[in-house]
Amino acid sequence: AIAVIDFGSQYTHLIARRVRELEVYSEIIPATAGRERIAHLNARGIILSGGPASVYDAGAPAIADWVLQSNIPVLGICYGMQAMVHQLGGTVTPGDAREYGHADLRVAESSSRLLAGVGASAPVWMSHGDRVERLPEGMATLARTDNSDCAAVSDGQQWFGLQFHPEVQHTPDGMTILRNFVREICGCSGSWTAGNFVADTVARVKEQVGSDRVICGLSGGVDSSVAAALLHQAVGSQLTCIFVNNGLLRHGEAEEVQETFNENMGMDLRYIDASDRFLDGLRGVTDPETKRKTIGNEFIRVFEDAAAEIENVRWLAQGTLYPDVIESETPENRASARIKSHHNVGGLPERMNFSLVEPLRYLFKDEVRAVGLELGLPEEIIYRQPFPGPGLAIRIIGEVTPERVELLRDCDRIVLEEIHDAGLYRDIWQSFAVLTDNRTVGVMGDYRTYGYACAIRAVNSEDAMTADWVRLPYDVLARVSNRIVNEVDGVNRVVYDITSKPPGTIEWE
Ligand code: XMP
């Protein structure tokens, strides 16, 4: 495995993901952690991430002594390289100009193990202020750019440094360089595959859970579906899944979950239709955060009631993913203001006194998908667009009534049908309809209509933190608009939301 030491770069996750794409397991370790933190990893190499600091800043994060004293190869990237040079006795100076973006790498030492396979000149992506002025003894330059004599450096043995970012797409040879480091220099073999993960995890979960009963809340989304399928593979009939229909789901969703898990996989699935409870609770509520709280609290009550009917449960399985784990580990780097309260099932484990099984705790999203395919889950579930826990309620501006849920569900179904038919579904992060509380005048036949305006939203995103609206083809928009106005009685106008995030958010509420 490879330990990725995090100095706060926005690309740290990406480094870990790239290493795993090379079929080598990697884990992100906070810069302040002690040696014991990597004891379980059997690390054959260490990568030091970039970061926003300058080595001369007061309180700049330093490379821990145990890393400097380790005898395994270390690759410093950007700040990681500067910190390495600085702490090994070289000189780093504040740059006059920030170098940001594209640069041309000229390879000086073509026989180096790190840059093997990279052409004499290669585009790379830079993002730094300081630069390396003098190398520590024993280290030499492997490649230069116009701005930097030390764009790639090494002592040929243990220490390797890159001023640019090999992990980003804008460095086309980046994967070659990372492969050289991980596979050739560190000697890691490629055993991190979905198949091996499933085999290992099934064995581990079996041992952890023994003959106890496990429950799992199934939402129909990718994460909980894959967690449930994995648990089912491990403990079979000891697992009971609970699926709550909150009355705020998309068209056909409840049926699809039952078909997949109950009929096709033979899982013990408790389907609970609590639509009335949720819709009753939402009566008169218009504030977005109050909607979320109402739905979140109701979910906990419904789930608890359902769980109480299953005897001898000791474990609760959850589809927690690695980005959430990393997030909670490094609050100082990644703290952010709370715009919306997203995690509405967070209260479950403490209240219910179960132990947690989190089989996806160390996986990134794309790995979860690969594991799901390995487990034989249908592609409709694996590649499903994210859908918020509060469901259609936060896409209905104003009060959520059963009639308005029906209106939105119809509009939304049409949007998705057309997106599917145009072959665009998988290329879009999220696409959906929003029911506004604006009524507008229209004309149909010779009659005046007065109906709701429906908004269409389609965005692309990597991680939901930022997003851009999708340039949907006009003919797709035209079909969506035409069908909604004709087929959904009560909606007489369709608009397309062309706001990116920021400044907008993905959902309207
Ligand atoms: P925003 O609207 O904040 O959404 O740009 C970012 C991502 O989070 C989803 N979202 C939610 N998910 N409960 C959830 O489980 C929520 O209350 C919630 N609000 C937003 C949204 O769909 C998008 O993917």
C-alpha cells in the first residue's frame, strides 16, 4: 500500500484515487499523525501531498520525523516536495510570480526511474508560489520548466519530488509517473481490485458479525444498495433491509427497489409505506430547513419502529464512504460553513444502540460502483444520479401537498424519460424538475389557463461542491417542455435553470 500524507491540498483525494486506479491500495493520513497510524497498511511508499502553505509560514505543516526516518521511497508533490527539500537541508525561496496552470516540462535526465516513458518535453500542470532554489546534497534535477530548474528531483534512491501535479488530468503523463513511482520504485503489486475487495470484505464482515442479526436502511441509492448487497453476500439471511417509502420518491422507485432486492436477490426486505406519516408532518411547512428536519425526524421514528420488530439485532450496516471519513478526520483543513443540513440520518446509530458495520468506509464513489457491478447489481442502480434524502419535498417550493407531489412526480418522470431517450442520463450528474409556487397565465385551445411554472435543472459536477448547468440540446428541452405542458394538468409553463454552483446550489431549497 501507499500512504498519502495530507498537507491540505485540494487534490489530496485525487492522489489517493489515482494510486488506486493503479490497483494499489492507498490511504490518506493527516500530516500530524504518528507512525502508528500507518501500522496496518504495510506501506511500501509514501506520497506527500501539496498544500496551501509556504514552508516559511508560521505553523506550516512539517514532514513528521518518522517519515524522514523511514527507509521507504517518498514522493513529494508541490508543497510536499518543498517541505522535503527544506527539511533535508536545501533551500526554498518565495517565488516572485505564482506559477499557475500549464507549463512545459523538459526532461533533463531521461534515464531516471521516475520519468521513464515520459517524452523529452511534456505538458504539466503547475500551481505554486515558492520554488526550490538549491537542492539538498545527493539530490539532482531530473526535469525543468521555464520557471523552475527543479521541476522534478531525486536522489535516485529514496527521495523523489515533483513541483507539478501528476494527479490532475492536465498532466497527461501524470499516470505514467505515478505508475513508475508506485509500481516500479515502491514495488507494489496490483492487487487492489473490486474482486479482491469483495472477497476480503465478505470474509471480514463474516468474522465481525458472527451469527448476529444485521439491519440496513436501503434508500435505493448506490451506496446503501452496494452496502446491502455486500452484507447479503457475507451473512445472507441474517440481514434484514428496511426500505422506507416517504411518499417523496421519484416515479417507479419504490417498485424498482423491491424488484431488485426482494424478487431478484431474495433479500429479506421490509417495505414500509409511510407516505401518509411524512405528508401529514409536512402539512403547512414551507421553510426548506424545517422540511428537512421534519422529514429527518420522521425517518428516525419510522426506522426505529421497523427495527424494533426485528429481534436480536446487534448491527446496523451503513454505506458510509471514504470522503466522509476523511472529512471528519481533518476538520481544520476542510471546515466549511453549513449551507444546508444534508445528513438527515446522522442521528440513528447513537439513539439505537447498535454497532456499526461500514463495509464501504475506505472506498471512493467510483470504487463503490465497481464493487456493485462485481456483485451483480443492475446498472440502473449503479449509475443512478444522486437523489436527496428529503426527496421531492425540497423540489416543491412552498407547501408540500399530495397533489403537488403528484404534479412534480409527473414532470420529473418526463424529464428523466427524455434524458434517457437522448442517451444523456449517465453523462449528467443530476437532472430533475422543480415545481415552483409561481402561477402564470397561459392559453390552451381557446382557453385561458392559470397553472404552475415548472423548472428544469440539469447539472454536471465532480463532487456536488461545485456544479455547472448542462448545455442540454434545444430539441431535448423542447420535447420536455412540450410534453410537460401537454401531459401534466396544472403546469402550463416550463423554464430552464441556467445557474451554476456557486452562486446557486444544485437543489432549489
Ligand atoms: P446543494 O443543493 O447543496 O446540493 O447544492 C448538493 C448535493 O446534495 C444533495 N442534497 C441533499 N442530500 N439530503 C440529502 O441527502 C439533503 O437534505 C440534501 N440537500 C441537497 C443534492 O441533491 C446535491 O446532490
